[in-house]
Amino acid sequence: MIKNLIEVKKSLKEIKEGLRGFTERVVLLLIIFGVWLFLDIFQNRLSSFYAVLSLLLIMTLYAIYMQIAYKYKKRKARKNPISINEEYKPFVSIMIPCHNEENVIKTTVENVLKLQYPNYEVIVIDDRSEDNTASILIELEKKYDNVKVLIREKDAFPGKSIVLNEAMKWAKGDAILVFDADAYVESDFLCKLVPFLEPHDIGAVQARKVIMNREENFLTRCQDNEYALDTHFQVGRDAVKGAVELRGNGELIKREALNDIQGWNNYTITDDLDMSTRLQIKGWDIRFCPNICVYEEGITSIKALYRQRRRWVEGSIRRYLENIRPILFSKDMSIRTGVDLIAYLTEVILPFMAVSEFLLQMGRSLFHYSNTFPASIILGGVICVFYMIGIAYSIRRYNNLSRIQTLKQGLQTSIYFIAVWFPLVLFIVFKIIFGKKTMEWGKTSHGINKIILEDKKYIINSEEGISLREE
């Protein structure tokens, strides 16, 4: 009898997942159809000049709007500094999920234990590791009173989300701070971050992520520049009270908000992006703190980079597909957050649009239809220039490079974006439509075991966070 009930429950679960997958495919196909319809209208029914001008105007106005909002917020903070409630010291549960992290986990845990904060515990979860991670964690638990260790079974359901949900059963904190296994923070990290969580409408706070081994090779340098661009966008979204996103490492979440959305989604491959969207749908705001940094290792090989970014792209697209209805019709989400959330859907639409435009133009040429290649080139050029300006501005502002280095690395990072993101977006679009959803964590190997922070190339800027010293 019990066996039959389990089988029925499993079958219902499979049917539900199948229906969800079918819905995601339909929504994605509708988005693709919308992109092609726009391209058809652009090519055949509108003046190319005015179409390009309109697109450029919309993108420029939104960028200017965010920049004005940021400047206004900064000036307002100077005139009327935000008072910090020194009494607000909630108990914080720090969670560190790890899988095969024997090279770094001891250093990370001992770094976290140096935090100058009165009320916190550290919960480290070993997720089916095949190396010595579990034994290292057990020794750490014996050595330190406020370290708790959870060892998962080898056949346990995979995924970072379920790891964190299981740890929540142990957690005592009114706030949950999540770190990756390679995270490094300064001792005042928590004292600085916690006050931003106090307002009743704030559900979570995200620290700025910085690559600690930036100068190791071309890829790590481009990743840090990529993070600088992300910081630029996050700061802008925070200034307009838009859809700030969590980044998995260095995220502080209010327990009340976590309970409101029933914890992490076990069936997502990007726990941070999924949670960001679900919090915003429920009306919770997320704040971004550019002057509070969490340092992590950059990926040094192209194969590992593609593997990680592939998961990021798929998770980013799927969270839109899974939540499209509440995104469009949520009664709790503010209009500004909703508009901002939809606006940033272009980060995955634009690569697909660019390739679709090229293929459509090639088809029109082959079948001797009139084509609008010049207008398409202008359109692509406008978009490329817009993003190159954003990349260069971000590198200059957050990494404090010279003008020559800014231009050089801006061009390198732009090429990096095209080489990494364009093929991945196309691959994931086809995977979602024709393939099967998998629950791979996308584990990245860590183990440089050194703190690049101590290098004299780094300086701390009180307004923007960490940056590179000019040589």
C-alpha cells in the first residue's frame, strides 16, 4: 500500500514537471516569435533610420535615468547621512554549501570565524563530496564551538537550493548569510552589511563580488571586468529601486522574507536569480552594497568558464519562464521593479535577436528578396557601442584603471562577452525547447589558497569598494 502511494506520488510529480517544462517551451517560443515579428516590422514596415534612432533613444534614456537616480541618491546621502541603528544586531546563520572543496574550505571557514559580529553561527554543508571535504569539516566542528556541519548522503537529491533548505532546519538566525566555499571577506563585513537589512520592506541585501585572482590570466581579468559591469548595473537598479539581483555569494536574506516565499526552489539551477525574482514578486525589495565586498576566485580555464556560465544563462532564462505570469500580474511587486525586471530580459534576448537578424538577412539575400543589411549593421553597431561604453565606464569607475588600460580592457572584455554569452544564449534557447532540464550544480574547482587582497595593487575606496591602484 505504502509502495503504491509512493509510486503514485512520484508519477504525479513527473506529470507536474512535464507540464511545467511544456509551459516553459511555449512561453519561450512566444518570446522568439515576438522577436522575429519585431525584426519583420523593423525590416519591412518602418524607416530603418527612425527604428534605430528610437531604440538608441530608449536605451540612452534608461541609462541616463539610472545615472541621475544614482547621483541624486549619493548627493542626498551626503546631505542627510542615513542613521545606522547600532541596536539592530539580529542573530545571523552563515551557510556555506560545498562539494569537493578540500583545497579551500578550511581557509574559508576560518576566515568567516574572524568576523567581528556578536551574534552568528556557521553552518557548513558537505554535498556528497568525493574528496576529504567531509573529514576536514568534522575536524573544524570539533575545533570551533559555533561551527555546525551537515554531511549529506551520497544519493541525496542534488542542487544548492535543497542543500540550503536542509540547513535551514538547523539554522537559528533571524537572517541567513550565504557564502560560496571560496569566499573571503574582511572582518567588518557583517557589521557593515546587516544595517541595510533593517527596513521592514527589505528582504535581502547583496554585497559586491570581486575576483581576487584578477591578474592570473586573460579570463580572470575579463571576469573581474564583467563583475564591474554587473556592479554598475546593480548600483543603477538599486538607485531606481528596481530589480536588484542576488548573486549567491555574499547575500544576506531576512528569515521572514525566506519564509514568505517558502525557502529556496529545489528545482532551480540558479538559486540566487530564482530567489531574487520570487522575493520581488512578493513585494520584497533587495538592496545592493557596492562598498561592501566579497572576494572569490575567478575561473582560469575556458572549459570551466563555459560550464559555469551555461548554468547561469539557463537559470536566468528559466526563472523568467517559470515566473512570467506573476511577473506580469503580481499585485505586490512595484511598477518600477516590474518594468526593470522585464527591461533586463534584453540581456538574453539581444544575442538571440542579433543572430536571428543575421540569419534572416542571409535568407533574404539567397532568395533575392530586398534586404536591409545596412540598417542591420547600424542596429548592431549601436547596441555594441552602447555596451562598450558601459563596460569602459564600469572598468574606469570600479577598477580605477588608466584611460589607456580602460580602452584596452574594455575592448578585450567586449570580445569576451561576444565569445562567451552569444553562443551560450543560442545553445540554451535550443536546449530549453528541445532538451531536458537537468539539475547540475555546475561545480567549479577552487584552490588558489592565497589572499590576493594583500597585494599592494588593491586599494579600498570608501564610496565604491575595492579597486585597482594605477601603476
